[in-house]
Amino acid sequence: MTQRTKPYDAQLAAWLVAPLAQGPITPNHLTTLRLLTGMAGAFIFAVGEAPNLAAWLIVLSNFLDHTDGELARLSGRQSRFGHNFDLVSDALVTSGMFIGIGIGLLPAEGTVALVQGLVAGLAVAAIFHLRNTLESRYGKNVTRQPRWGGFEAEDVLYLIPLMSLSDGLKLFLAAASMGAPIALIIVVLHYRAVERRAQGELS
């Protein structure tokens, strides 16, 4: 993938981490920072007292998710552990965000918010697990995310501050509780199709 075809946030991340390529900071350091920032955002969402701060922490964490991979490529410090650490961090932050929002909305919206958060969070965790399984068996090409110009589907997370500032977290969570299971069904169907194709090629 060339620099020109990368998503816009990945291009910015590559430019920012380029000076670090020969320094002591490793990709795993950036992954750890991404994980801590994202989990802090999820926790603050769950507390429910500063949703705007939580939203911006999630945005920062989502951007940092690109920096570790870019630094790994630029510095030649790619590793299987680092890749798996990145995937686990992605799953924990995204799932934790939805569950945190559900907990935070619990006093105002009741148990329905918690259920929606759990549904969205668990569906996202299952999606990450299936995609990671496919990637480990058949390579990254079978799990490549759809892209529109310089944007990816995950870039919708950059809109979370707009949701929190406009009191739209309830709507955001409700949409996620429906959209994430639908996305999981699509991933399950894709998983089964890839498995059947692989078995057919072996037979």
C-alpha cells in the first residue's frame, strides 16, 4: 500500500512518527499509549460525568492506533507480538467504549442502555476474533477493510465528540447495538465463505 492510497489519518500518523524511526520509542510503546488512552475514555464514559472528555480520549486513541503500525514499518520493527498486541488493544478499546457508554447512560436510560452497550461491545469483540482468525490463517488480504477515498469504516469513531456535545450518545449507542450485530453477521458469512473456498481449493 503506497503512501498515496493510505487513509488520511494513517498518512498523518506516518508523518508524525517518522522522526521517531531511529529513536528509543518502539511501536509497542505507542500501542500501550493507545490502549491506556482508549480504556481511560471507556472508563470516563462509564462514570458518566465527563462524556466530552471521554469522547476526545477515544478520538485520540483511534488516531494513535495508526501510529504504532506506521512506526513499525518505518523502523523495521514489525513483530508478531506487536501485531497481536495491536489487535487485542483494538478489541478492548472499541468494546470497552460501547460498554462504558452503556454504563454511563444507565442512570438516565435504565437497563436498556446497559444491554445495548453489552450487545454492541460483545458483537465488536466477536468481529475482532473472527477477523483475527481469518488473518492468521489466510493473510491480511482476506480481512482488508472497505475504504471510501481516504476514509475507512472505523473513522466513524472520529464523530463521537459530535455525539457527546449534542447529547447524541443515546442515539449513537442505539445505532451501534443494531449495527454491530449486523456487521457480525456479515463477518460470519464472510468467514464461512473464505473457509469453504479454502477447503474447496484443498479438495
